[in-house]
Amino acid sequence: MVQAEVEIYYCNDWNYQGVAAGLAAELKQALGLDAKLVEDKTAGVFDVFVDECLVFSLSDAGRFPEVGEIVAMFNQ
């Protein structure tokens, strides 16, 4: 089992909560990780932090993470 602190910051105003919840469920199923969902007041934010390090940002990538993309980061 992988041990890490995962936080997913999302913009609820832009309805990103479902994407965040889906990613959290994927991390739970694949790695046994409990991701913390954090509603952010910044418009359009979707950021994933692992152990306080930013590993994915919608604003940098211009897209949401693909299925398996964040999980794969743990297998490197």
C-alpha cells in the first residue's frame, strides 16, 4: 500500500467537484489512498498535491488529468 498525503483542490463554481471526486475514488481503488477534497474559491482551479508538492495543475496542463495519469505517478 502506498502512503502519501493527497489533496485535490477544485473550483466548485465551475462544477469541478465531480472530477475531483472521481480522481479521489480512482486513487482509493488503485492505491488505497484517501485523498482530501478541498473546495477552492479561485475560479477554474484544479490542482493535485502529493505530500504538499504540486504534481498536476489544470492551469499548467490546460486539461484535467487523464484516467490513470495520477496513479501512474506513484508507480515511477
